[in-house]
Amino acid sequence: MELREVLTVFAMCAVAANAASAVLIAGRIMTPIGGSAVVRWSRARGGELAAGVALIATLGSLYLSEVGHLVPCRYCWFQRVCMYPLALILVIAVFTRDRRVRRYAAPLAAVGLTISTWHYLIQVFPSLEDANSCNLLNPCTVRYSWKFGFVSIPYMAGSAFVLVLVLLWGRSRASRIG
């Protein structure tokens, strides 16, 4: 499969992650006590799902740089600094059944989401980039991918961070309810 095709698959996954986040948020808002079957299932399996999302995002970013030979810019590295340990923490939490993982995983996901949001804004509005914030040879405004007219690599990372946060939110609510 060519890099272009892989990026299209990743973009579709990001849009699917956005849809899943929206469904879970709406389900939790509209039925806060019991929830729908999907919401109850995501609450019961939120930790495993969040670990899977973070692990897939980590492997995806490694694929893009190591196999696809896309050079990560400065903000891409900051996002990786959040996503890589997040994947490890969430996988360890699944195996140790750590019910308090949200305490230390959510801040990493929130910081990563903030960085990816800023990076996406820089790609959409290049005038926001400070001349000293990124490397002139590898500027943060470069769009290696711009699928469906709005999905870039920082958008993909942000989608993963949002879904992890939503899944962790449901997990914390499940432990209080059930």
C-alpha cells in the first residue's frame, strides 16, 4: 500500500474517532444514569478501548516517520511526547486493572490535544506560526496530508486524544456509578 493510501485510511480512522466521540458524548449527556447499550459497553471497556486508540496512534505515527519517511516537525514531536507514554500507561493500566488511570492519563491526553489543536491551527492559518517556533527546513505549516479538505496529521492525533479523553471520562463515571 502506498503512503497516500495509508494516509487516507488514517484520515478515515480520525473521522470515525470523531464520530465515536460525538456518539459517546451525546449518549452520556442524553442518558446520564444508565445510558444506552453502546455507552454502557464503552464504560465497561473504556480502559481497553483507550489503550487501543493510543497504541494505534503511536504505531501510526511510527509508521509515518519510519516507513513513510515523513519527517516530524517540532509540534509533531511534542504530540508524540504525549501519545507514546500515554499508550504505555494505558496498556499497563489494562493489565494491572488500575481503576485510577484517568488521574495520570487524562492530563497527558489533554496536553497532547492542546498541542495538536495549536498545530492544526498553524496549518490552517500559517500566519500564526512564529518564525522561531519551528525549523525553517521542516516548518510546522507543512501539510503532508490534507484529506477530505480538513484532515491533516495533527488533526488525526487530536482525534485520538479526544477519543481517549472521552473513553477515560466514561470509565471514571462507570466506577462511580457501578
